[in-house]
Amino acid sequence: MNDQDDLAARAKEEISGMAKQGMAHPSTKPVLTGAAIGAVAGALLPVVSLPLGLAVGAGFAFWQRIKR
């Protein structure tokens, strides 16, 4: 198994766990925090929209959780 397959498997496992366990999952709060920070940045910066900031913030926090 190569690194991309492993990364995809970890991402799928994390997303599945977050969906099943909700706020009890250890990745949920950091990803929501990242989304909130991104949304605030998107609201404050003129070149970034709020939804884009939210998505980028959540994506970055999620990436930090699954990379090894």
C-alpha cells in the first residue's frame, strides 16, 4: 500500500468516526475550531469569503489530524 492509499484510508476512517461519534470523537472539536478560525479570517479578509475561509480552516485542521 502506498502513502496516498494510506492517507485516503486514514481520512475515510476519521470522517466515518466523526460522523458516528459526533462531538465525542477526538477530531471533531479541532476540526470545528479550525473551521471557526477560517470563517473569522474569511469575514475579516477582503479577498477571502466566509464559506471559503470556513472550508479552508476545517480542511487544514483535518489535514493536521490525519497526516503522519
